[in-house]
Amino acid sequence: MQKKPLTIVPEMEEYIRSKTSDQRIATTCEGPLIFSVKISPSKPTDLVIQVGERTLYVSALQAPLIKVVDSRLLPRCALFKMGKR
């Protein structure tokens, strides 16, 4: 595991810890988004960050570009569940 190379805002740390599976930041047609590894499996080239009991995998393509993990990385359906639009 590597040291946390980017900032994870407290709201997103809570989001990641509350999930029942590890999460991954992957490249999509809408840009980088965070998903369960059940939807976007981790890859050996991913950056690995421990967040409490959970692991956050960051795509090797996105890792150099992302400085902050915040709600902008949530898919729209997750934002609706959190009461944000």
C-alpha cells in the first residue's frame, strides 16, 4: 500500500467507508468517476489507497491527474441518493 498521495475530503472518506465493497476511480466517457470494484474491477496498475477498512483503487490513467477526491467523482445516481443534484 502506498501513502495517500492525494487528498480525500471527509465527506468522501465517509462515503468510501460506508460502502460494502472497495471502490475504484475509473475513466468513463464522463471523465473520472468512482464505482464499486464489483462494477469496475481493480487492475494491477492501479494506485492503491487504504481508507479505513476499505481500499480505494485509482486508475493509473487518472492517478497523475486527480489531486482531490470529492463529490465531483460520484456518478449522478449516487448524488441523487445523497440528496445532492
